[in-house]
Amino acid sequence: MIFFDCLAFVSRRRNFAAPNLFTLTIYKMDKMIARFPAQLEEALGIAEKVQLKKHKAPFRSIFISGLGGSGIGGGFVQDFVRGVCKLPIVVSKGYQAPNWVNKHTLAICSSYSGNTEETLSTFEHLLGTGAKIVCIASGGKLIELAKQHGLDYVQVPSGWSSPRACMGYSIVAQLGILRAAKLIPGKLFNNVAAAQKLLVKDLASIQKSARKIAGFLAGKTPVVYVADSMEAVAVRWRQQINENAKMLCWHHALPEMNHNELVGWRDQRPDVAVIWLRNRDDFQRTAVRMDINKDIIEHYTQTSIEVYSKGKSLIEKAFYLVHLGDWMSFYLAELHKVDPTEIKVIDFLKAELAKV
């Protein structure tokens, strides 16, 4: 096992690769990642100004619609507010809202571009439910529809070429909506501000650790494990490895992983690298499970890395690990000599869908 205390932190084919674009465009992604702390600060200012029109019925549920970077934003909001929000929150990553959505639901539609097909479909479905609909986008059809129907919306800055790099806007805007609806306390925003300062202060050590982790993951299939209280972080790591480094990756959360996936570990897998994302205050039984699981899995792979968060609050720790993972995925793209901004296969998929 390799342990880093920095954080402390062990058929037919189509070619969609971008030809010879690596040296021309890779620096765009690192600049976007570097701007994440500034984005959080800017997002706090946007969230501070969020106001909602009065709704005709009390809220009894929260529904969030979003895909990709916007969808994972909803996952973070779920994790961040579970200890302070008394209403259930459901995040949807499909085309329709569930039938339980009604006039007692606060429904948030989040799409950075404002043109995400699934979110627009869900929005249309929500119009007939009586729910309080609030939209988040940089522009596009979603903002146009919000204006057309006289709905509340939060418009975030445009101009970012990779929506996944705009997750900070999505998370903080959603928190701003929940605060404006009087569903969460304002103290959570102090935690976001503290996280922003931590990321600025620790940038050099974060980048150094990220390079080391990328070196251990290069040429392997990464597997990310985390406590259930912070599963959104593992999803973010997986998605960034997928999109930036152009690699397959999977993740799971404990303790659920102990009831299924653990049984799958019984053959030697030198091609797999396991990353344990940990917090020093993880729930005690979950932490014990992680220790035992780590011992078991290290019989089958020689690459096992423990990555510990920094920070006082859940929000600080989550954003610390997010920023570390974002940099790691960028350095992994460098090692694999791929362009982290290129998503040609997704563009191809959208073009094919447009024909139907």
C-alpha cells in the first residue's frame, strides 16, 4: 500500500480522438481548474442576491434536475444539507420528474449551458405539476423559458468552454435558492467561504499531491471508494477521470459496497489502482469498515492509495478533495497525452440524437 500524508493523502470502432490538439488546448483546462477558488467566491456573491417570489403552498420536498457537472452539483447539495434541511431531496438525471412532485415541491432545474436536452424535457414536465420552479443556467433555452413563464432564475457567468469546470456555480447557486426558500441556514455559506480560502492557501501542496496520485494511476483502471456521507466527491473524481483523462473508472460508497462489490474482489488485478478518499471524522463504523476492506483488497492489487481531506466542515473537506481530484485528472491527461477539454464522442452522440 502507498500512503500519502499530505492531506494528509495509496468489434467495430470509431476514432473520436482529437488529432494533435494536446499542446494547443490542454492549458485551457488547467486555467479553468485554477479558477475554481475564485469561482466559489464569485458564486457566493451571486447566491447572496438570490430572491424568490412567494409560493402558494409550503414546501415538503425538494427536486433537482441536472446532468453532468450540473447534476453532480445536486449531489453535493444533498450531502451538504442532509444535517440541516428537514425536507427530502431527490436529484434526477433523466427526462422526467417523478409523479410525487406537486405544489409542495421546490423544483430546481440546473444546466450550465441552458440547453441540456434532459433538463429541458424535465422542465416542460414540471410546468404541469404546480411545483415552485427555479432555473439555474448561464443562458440558453432554460433562461428563455424561465423568463417566458415568469419563473425565478439564477443566471451564472457564461464563457466557460467546459461546463464540468463550472460546478462551483451550480452548487452555490442551489444552496442560495434553498437559503432564499428558508430551508437551510446561512452558516453553510461561511463554510464555502472558508473552503475557498483553504484552496488558495494550499494550492501548491494540492498540486504536488495531485501529480503524485496521477503518477500512481497512470496506466491503471482507477477505483474510488468513499464513505456514503461524501459520495458526491467520489462521483466527481470518477467523472473527471472519465472526461479529462479519457479513462474508464468506477466508484462505490461504504457501507453499501460491503454488501455486494466486495465479493467481486477475489482475483489478482494488477491493472487496478484503488483510491480511498477519507476524512478523519468519518462515521466510526464506516472508518473501521474501510480499514478492513483496504486490508482485503490489498491482497489483489498492489496499488492502493489513501487520500485524506483537509478542513473543518464537510463543505471544506469536500471542496478540498474536489480540487485535488480535478488537478489529478488534469495531470493524468498530461501523462496520457490526451486533451482534457476534448469530448468528441459526446458531440457525436448529440449529433446522432439530433437526427432522431
